[in-house]
Amino acid sequence: EPAYAEAHAGLADCYALMNVVAYGQADTADVMNKAVRAANDALTIDPRLAQARTSLANVYMKYYWDWQASEEQFKLAIKLDPNYAPAHYGYSRLLTIRGRFEEAVAEGRIARDLDPLSGSTILNYCRAVFFSGKFEESLQCYDKLVADYPNFAVGNYSRALVLFHLGRQDEAIAVYEKLYQENKRLGGGLLGLAYGLRGRKADAERVLNEMMPLTKENLPPQEIALIYVGLGDLDNALVWFEQCLKIH
């Protein structure tokens, strides 16, 4: 059904996730350009579709880093459909990026309340609370998330970041070691970073060597950069971070 606008918007959302380290290994420029086209196709069919406005806002946020355009689209999506949880979810992420942390928590709470069974939506709320400076409250939020969704890998991944920040490095490393065994793409960057910051240079270098072949499979460059940061090799870290900029 070529005129089904919601399907085009859904396609845009799928493309926008296909380069995320937790979900896929597609070429970033390729899938994000496809996401733009799909979102615009949806808007051509129905310019008042909140889903399509949200899809376009996500592309502006994740790929173009055009915060103003992204915010305009998120606000329009919320105006068109105040009960569309992904619009509040995405807007919460954007507000976090922009340093408007209390607003981010508020939008994250709305998204969570609208979609209370979504692990991703709960995670976003926990993350917004963390960036607002309420670290212990954030950890409690993550504790409940991983208790309710023990197989949600990204939930465990994010919880371990909070553990590391709170000085519980060995607990965080144990989480990343398990994730690394299950999915090197997801767990490797932060495991190598954590090893390096913990003074376990040989372990960090081992992970780096094991991760390097994955760069031929569209592994996001920041995963390698993080390991170099842990090793204290900032020159090489910058080389890999600069590769992230070239993607755009």
C-alpha cells in the first residue's frame, strides 16, 4: 500500500536504528539517507502525521545534529498527537543533548507513562535522571529496569555506566565482560575503556586487537576510540573520533 504513510514513517525509524551498535551494522550514511527519504515520503502523503514528524526529528538529531530543526519537528509531532510516546522519548533525548536536563526528565516521564511496558522508554527516563545529576536515583531506576527485563542488553549496558561513575568499577566490568561474550560489538568499546581506566592495560589491548577486525563490518569508530581513551592514547583516540565526524 504505497500511500500508507505510517509504513513509510516506520521504515524511517528502522533505518535510523540499523547503524546503532546494539542493533545493526549498516553503513551510517546509507541508512540515514534512506531514513530521510522514508520520513519525507510519509510527510508527502500526510504532513500532519505525528509519526512522520518524529521520524524526521530523529534524523535531524542523530545524523545532521541540527538541534533546532529537530526540536521544531518534535514539538510539532507532540502538538499533532500528545499521546504519541516516541515523540516524547525522542524529545527527551534531544533535551538531554542540549543540556536541558530537567525538561528532559519531564519528557522522559511522559514517554514512560504513555508506554510503561517499553524497556527502551524506561531506559531513556533512567538516563535522563542520570544526566540531571541524580545518580543514585538513576541507579535505582536502572536496577528495577534490569530486574524487570533481565535480558535487555542495552539496559544492562547503561546500568553499568552508572555503576562505573559511582566508583563500582569492578561490578561494571563484570557486566561488560558478560556483554562482550555475547556481543562483541556492543560490549567491546566500554569493556576496553573500563579495563584501561582500571589500569588493566593488557586486557584493554587484548580487547582492542579483538575489536579491530570488526571495523571492516561498519563498527562505529567511537567504539575503538573509547578503548584508546582507556589506554591513555589520546592521539589515536582523536583519529578514531574524527572518523565519526567524517561519516556526517
